[in-house]
Amino acid sequence: MSWLSRLRNAWGGVPRPVPAIDDANWRDLVASSDLFSTLDERERGMLRQLAARFLARKSFSAAGGHDLTDRQCLAIAALACLPVLERGFEWLEGWSEVIVYPGGFRVRREHHDEHTGVVTEGDEELIGEAWERGPVILSWADVQEDLAHPFEGLNVVVHEIAHKLDMLDGAMNGVPRLPDGMSRREWIATMQAAYDAFTARVDDGEETGIDPYAAESPEEFFAVAAEAWFSTPQALEHDLPTVAALLRRLFR
């Protein structure tokens, strides 16, 4: 039985202390990516505890012929817990499954044209997806790339967890659950103004400091900004200072 299986079995259905992640496995993860060097010792300790809870409470399954390993599960758990490092595990509750593909995966989408009323179907290739009260679905190839190059503005796990945080208030609209002391009205006004200005820049062909995919919708604007906060915070601060200020308060 693997260490991850023992950790899950130890949890069972009875509340009890979550077994710690093995020292050697944690050291290997921290050494595997410079991303973790941005955390101080206290933060790495908090992340380790949260990741252990994530592994104990979430189920992992492989899809598309992927050979899912315990180390991959640990890496995904740690990345998923980064956005809630100072907020707590309860911000990740309400869903229970992570599905991992070897690479990008195809989904069938329906598109409704508001002007003509015509509905069309087509396949779309994704590297990540988050369902409301359902699974988080990830491409391992992209998770691995994010670990290898953690400061290039992309982090698919953080992106999808941002969508999960967005869904906590009942709708995925770019307005996540907010902690005490943060105003929903201020969030909406600040993010809407920044989103409108950002989409205008993208429409004009202007180069932006974060992924232009953020112009897709308000919810994608928040998710892309969140992954930038953990991978290129200086670029986000320079390009979208009002958004960075909000995310600093949300993620600390």
C-alpha cells in the first residue's frame, strides 16, 4: 500500500488528526520547483498541513490512459492549497474529486448565438476545468510545465481553484467568496473597471502583462489574475495595480 493510500485510509469517516505527509516526499516536492522557494518556513509548514488534508479528503482519478502517481497527487494538492494558504481548508469544501488527464482533453460544447438563436456544437480542447460542486479536471502535462517554469504567469491548478473560490457564493461571475473585512461592492466596482480597461487594450491589440485570455469574461479575468498573483506578481502589480491590491487582501 502506498503512503497516499495509508493517509486516506487513516482518515476513514471519523474526524481525527490527518496524518502528516512523509518527510522525504515533502522534501522532494519542495525541491522539484522554485515556486516553493517563494514561501518562508512558516508558509511551507502551513501548505504541508493543508496539502495533507487535501489528499485525505479529495479523491484522485486518472483519465485518458494517464498513469497517476502519488507524487503527482501531492504536487496537485500543494498547488491547489496555495490560494487558501491563509484562509483555511474550509474554502476548498463543497467538492471532492480531481480528475487528471495526461495532457489536454476535449469536451463537447454548445454555443448559442444571441443574435440568430442558432445553437451549434463543437469540440474544445482544454487543459483544465472546474465544475460547480463537481470535479476539478487537469492536464498533468501542463501542471508539470507550471512546476518547471513557475514564474511565467501560468498555473492551471491555481486557475481552476480560483474558479472554485468564485463558485462558493453560488455563481461563477468573477466575484469569489470574500473574507470578513472585504467589501463585495468594492470588489465588483474595482474588478469591473479593471476588466473593461483590460478588454479594451486587448481589443486594440495592445500587449498586456498577463495572459490576454483574461479578457474572455469576468470569471476568467479573476482566474487569470489569480494565477498571475502566484507566478508573476510584479507584472500584475505593474499592469493591474488595483486588481493586485484586492488579491493581496484576498490571498494575503
